[in-house]
Amino acid sequence: MKNHNYLPSKILEGNERALAKAISMIENQEKEGIEILKKLYKKGGKAKVIGFTGPPGAGKSTIIQCLASILSERSKVGIIAVDPTSPFTGGALLGDRIRMQNLFTNPNIFIRSMATRGSIGGLAPMTLDVVDLLDIAGYEWILVETIGVGQDEVDVAMCVEEVVVVLVPGLGDEIQALKAGIMEIGDIFVINKADKDGSELTYMEIKNFLEMEGNKDKMPKIVKTKAISMEGISELAEILKDDLKRKEKEKNLTEKKKNQLKTRLFQMLTKEFQNVFNQKKELEKTIEDLFWRKTDPYTAVEVLKKEILC
């Protein structure tokens, strides 16, 4: 077994190779990777974490690429691009990483592709841990891009301070479908490719939806962009900064982060309890009893709960 004791100090120094190695260990759920995160966790908590979601083809990667270029002039920027899982290797297909290849020579930008590995909700299972590592390594802005599968990409709201929903003109009925999902978690809405026909109609549809759903005084901002030529990106960067400052002043971010940590702990506890139950012989007997109607699910849960808590 290789000795990785050098990794924590190298990560704190901002060494990209050490960071990439630790991320791989976390993704593979290696014990050493978890130990590194446990050792360094207290060093984090400073990064601004922004999530980007929206339907495929809306231009999320281009928006992130342009925004990262602007932010990297004064800050270190980490990008987590969640890609589909390769059916051959189980790794990320690297589509977003290829689209962002012109950022690789920027010393202030670190890009990591992650595979969903069967996870729904638009994110990879270990996204939160990778966000923590980037934060600890000194990246002041962390931009998280979801896979782009549609309205069920709401997991991103659990790990970021701001959610940017990227849409394009001409979605029509698709906006109606998105209302039940990602439209409800957006802090900022971007209408990309705004030079196309229908951008004004799309703007009005989003505006009407937001006015019906929330407080008009704190309504999410809507930004028109043409990311391929950088139009509107500087405005988006300023809106992001202003919105985060407002949330910090109103202490909204503190409550949001605490709720996110609560959700994260519950998810981890659920996973741990499932692992413990799966190793208990009582579980198989309980399933048999349920199948033959010798007990009911509520009684079974009470019995198993007593077993694990005793």
C-alpha cells in the first residue's frame, strides 16, 4: 500500500496533483481518502459555492467557462462538472471537461469531471466531499455543473449557496414542465443565447412564474446572456457577488448552510444504518415474516430500531 501521508500538507499548499489524487480516493470511497477529509475538514468553510442547472443544450458549460475566466482574474476557481457515467469504465464521459479545455492553461482554475454512477438528481454521489476538498485547497469560488437531465436536478440546492438556472429561448411547454422542479430552486435565472427569437417571451414566462411563486421584493434576478461572445457574463458575476453579500447580511446563508449540513448528516446516517441492517441476520428473518404476513412493516421497524439502538 502506498503511503499518502504527504497529501494533507500538499493539499493545503494548493498542490493540484495532491488534490486530484485525494479526489480520486474520495470518489472510489477509499478509507485513506475519507481520513484525509476528516483531518482537513476544519480548514474549510470559506469558499463561495455556486450550482448551475438547466436542460441539456442550454449552454451551462459555456456560461461556467466564461464566468470562471472573469472570476479567476482575482480568485482561484474550482469547477466540478458532473458528466454521464461511462458504461465501460464507470467513470465520467468527460463531455463538459472537453468543452472547457481552453481553461486548462489557467493556473487559477482547477477542473474536475465526476460521474453520476447511477445517482439521480443531477449530481455525483461524492460531490459534497469534493466541494469540501476544493474549499480546503484554497479555491475561493467553486462552480458545480449538474449533468443536465431536466426538472429532477434539485440535489444541487443541497450543496451550494446559489443556484443558477440556465435556460434558452424557445423552450415553450418545457418551461411549464420545469416549474415542478428546478424552476423552484433557482436564485438567478439566465436566458442564454438571448439573441435568438423568443428570448423576450421566455423572459416574460420566467418573470410571471417568479412573481406568482414568491416575494416580489426578493424576486430572483433574470439575466440575458450570449455566452459564446461573453455578453452578459460580467453582469452575471456582479449579480452573484451582490446576492451573496445580501444573503450574508441578512444571515440567510447561515440558516441555509445549517439546513444543508442537517440533510447531509441524515443522508450519511441513513446509508450507515442500511449497511448495519444489511449485515444483521435479523433483517432476513424480518423480511420473511413480512412476506408471510406474520408481522407488519411498522412493527418490524420498531423491532429493528430496538435491535440497532441496544
